[in-house]
Amino acid sequence: MFNVKKPSLCILVALLSAASLPAADSPVKDSIPPPALKTDKFKLGNWEDDIGYRQAVRVGNILYVSGSVGAGDMPGAIRSAYAELRQTLSHFGLNSQNVVKENVYTTNIDELKANLSLRREFYGKDFPAATWVQVSRLYEPGDVIDVELVAVFPG
């Protein structure tokens, strides 16, 4: 707590705090780590260049996997999305046991919940932290599920 009788100390602390902040005209992006930290990237196809993303990006011992989608009926969509995720993880020598976080976006949460046995085929009994959200629409109108993952490399 500051002593009110010593305003010069308060002013000095305020000035030192302000000096450590970026200048008002300095873009915040200067504090973002350089792209060199993205040690490995994986893409499923050239359409990723058109859209502007990568299926997976490795930073240190963490792998960030973009959403894999499934269209049509929910059981088929779940199988398709998790097959693509398996392919992506396999490219990096990983599997579902390395997954620590899963985000699922679906246009029908009740259908997703009715087909959880298909998700269990991917994870077995070793589930990651997970968030499931119902949305009104995904990137393509026919998509019904979009699953993104975060996985950790051993060691």
C-alpha cells in the first residue's frame, strides 16, 4: 500500500509501470512469438492455402489440430472426422492417447450425444478434457460436426 504522504513515490511507481507498457502506436503483434517457433506444419490438401489455415501446427511439444469436419448423417460424420484426426495425429507419430483437449462443434448436440459410442472408439477410456458446443452452422452448410484437438508429444 502506498503512503499518501509520499506522492513522489506514487508518481515514480506509476511512471515505471507506464514505461514497461508498449507505446500507444506500437502494434500488439510485436509481443507474439516469431513464426520460427512453428516447427512443423501438416496440411491435408491444397484447399488449405485457399482458405488460409493448416490442418496441424506443432509448437514445441504441443500439436494444435484444426477442426476435422464430417457431413451428412451424424454417425458417418463422426467416423469421418475422427478418421481424419487419426490420420493427422499419425503423421506426427501420435495417437488419441496424446490428446489432452478436444473441442467439438456440432449442429445437433442431441445427435452427437446419441452417438457417443463412435467417439469412444477413438479414445477408448482415456478421454481428454472436452468442450461440446451446438452451433447454427459450420463452414460448409452440409457439415454437422467439427472436431479440433490439442495433443502433447511425449518426453
